[in-house]
Amino acid sequence: MGEMLIKNGNVVFEEDTYPADILVRDGKIAAFFKPGECKEVIDETLDISGLYVMPGSIDPHTHWGIYKDYKEDVVEDSKRAVIGGLTTVLQFHRHNYDYFDTVPDYIKFCDEKSMVDYTFSLGLVKKSQVADIERYMKELHVTSFKFYLDKTNRLEEHYGLTPGTGLLGNKREVMDILRKLKELDKDAVLCLHCEDTEIFYPEQRLTFDNPELDQYHLSSYSKARPDFGEASAVLSVLWVNHVVDGNIYIVHNSAGDDVRLARQLKPILKGKVGLETCPHYLVLDENASAKLNATVVPPIRTADDSEELWKGIEDGTITSMGTDNCPCDLSTKYKKGKDIEHVIPGFPGAGMILPILINDGYHKRGISLSQLSKVNSINSARKFGLKTKGEMRVGYDADFAIMDLDWERTIDKELFGHCDFSIYDGMTFKGWPRYTMVRGKIVQKDGKIVSEPTGKFIPR
């Protein structure tokens, strides 16, 4: 791939940000220099005066193919992702087919058509999948898995499984799987969707049947799956993981109480814990203009919850950002009905991690770029074993989001990607990448795709 000197920029390292030139060689970071001190003859130079080089976003939480055609999502959604500075994605896949058949097909297609590097986390919904975990690690090179506490006793119904073949979706199974993962590979990760069904199953019915509640408002949707039901499940799995001394990653935390509990328990907990939140929980609340377009599980909460999530980002309690990106169109979202009981959860959100972190974290709250880089990429790379990703270090992949911190863009149809709506429609965000680089190759410039697909599978 040759060499490139990226000069006159400000580089965001883990602990500080300062001016530096970056030498890229064969897709890797070869060296850092004080500005102007590189004396080598370089094939190509890129002058980025006034811009900031951050590691490209790593999104540990994307659902390509959940509502739209998988191949369409890979091709089109990965383009929208790099426009927002994303360079690596972990795809969640859960189904009742054979992963040994589907994952190799996914890899073959993505290696040809994805703009970003990628790997997988596999959903565990039936007993045979738990039995095959060791083979998934050895043959598919996948070391992260997902468990669904929000579907306790309903996994067979939800996924169309033969009676007796599905998991129950309870905390005892969480404990057993954590022990199995620890025995096989201490760095293997169990991702967890945390909502307590003993609380929210009856609460949903009470909410849906209550004529005094607005059945078309996000606040009612949140009431049906309440924040204390989410926090209850988070508290349970933190302690189960403590007992096992395991390695968990709690996805899409929406409730401020999740952060408070994790912060207070952190000094006494054994085991490794990652807490993820999502862009939508940080900038939207129950009164969002997106209305039921913004239904998701767990639901969007209050402005107070959002503020506590931001505090968690600033103090390190929240470790990662994931989009929970579910590309879809409005016709899919409302195909079963337009009230809170029937609307389909999920929405597109590719490439929104950095614009929201910079606009609302850096500009509005004064959180340092170095701290934001930890939730943007560093912690996720370390958690999921992406050994040459996510950091500004010699020898690491040259995956960069080269940011113009003052570039304002308003979300409109041009930024919807291949979907027909965005929950951020009409919102303006200050701070977008002028360039996105994947392993040293410029894939987008000034919001336009300038490269053929370059993504590759990351075996772990």
C-alpha cells in the first residue's frame, strides 16, 4: 500500500491530545513525529492543518440484516457508517439456522462489499448453540456471544424453535455460560440484554390496557418496559458475574440507575464488566420529536437519565458506545400497527457515534477528546480482542476519523443512508470527519465515498 505522511494535525492519544505527524506504512501506524521532524522521503502526504485525528469508531452493536436484506445493509449501511467516522463493526447475529453455514457466507460477501472491517458476536438462543461455543471459537474465530434476558421463557416462541430445544433465558443459564466461557478462554465475552421479565412482562400488559395512558407516546412506551426493570437485571448480572469472576458486556444501557449501580459496586466486584450506551439515549428523551419512530428496547428514557449516562462516560463507568443500529424503513416499523403495543422496535443509526460524542460531549459538556476516544474505540477494541484496532499506537491499524470539530451538518435525507427516515432528522451536530481511513486507505472525504469496499474479517 505504500507510505503516507499525515501532517500538521492534532492527534488524540489515550491520555492527551497534541500536534503530531503520523507516518502510515502498509496500512499500519509506522511512527509519530513532532510536526515537521520526519526527514524520510514519503510517497504521499496529506496536510490536515486544523483537523484532529481520532481512532475510527468501533461499533460493537450492529444488526445488519435484521429488517432489511443482509447484503443490502452490508453494501449501503457500511457507506453511511464511514461518513460518520466508523471503521470497525461487530455484527450481532441471532437465528435458529446453523452458524457454521451462515457465518462463512457472511464473511465471503463482506470481504468483497463492506467498507469497514468487521467481526461477529453470535446470539445464543438454543441449547445446541451453547454446546457449540468451543467450535465457534476454533472454527469461526468468534469469541463474543449474546444472551437475552428480555425473552425469558419466550425464546422458543420468538425464534420459532422446536419445543424443548431453546434456552430458557434465565440467570442460571447466564452463570453456566459464563463458567463455560471462562474455562475455554478467559477473554471471551458474554454480551447481555438486561431487562427483568418478571417486572416488564406484566407491566407491558398493564400499560397497553390502560386507556388513560397515551398509546402513541414514548413516555408510555418507556413505562411498559420500565427503567427499574432494566436496573434490576443489570444488578443481577453484575453479581452473577462477580460470583463467577467472568467477563460480561452489558449492551444498550438506557437507565441512569444502571450507571449509579455499576459505579457504586465497582470497588467490590470481581470479574470484568463493560457497560455500553447508545447515541440515541444521550441526545433524545421521551419528548423527542421523532416520536414512535424512536421506539427501541430498552426504551429511550428521561433527560435526567441522559445526563447520568453522560456522567458515566466522563467518569469511565460507561465504557463503550454502540449504535444498536437496525436499518429499516417506516413501512417495516409500523407494519403491525402504530401504537406502542404494535410498533416494531429499532431504527437506523450508522455512523452517529462520533458526531454525537463531539457535539454533545466535547462542545456542550467539555469532556476531553481523549476520554471520548476511550468510549469511541479504545475500550471496545480491548474488550473484544481487536488487538491492532482502536488506538493511536505504532504497529496498530491506521483506522482514523480525521475530524473537523467545527463542521456542522444537519441530518436530512442525504444522511439517512439507504433508509427512509432518521430519528435525528432535523438535528444539527458539530464535529464530523473530513476523512475516514480504514487501514491507511481513505474511504470517505468531505462526506463522499471515494473508495471501493476495503473491509476485511477480523478473526479472534
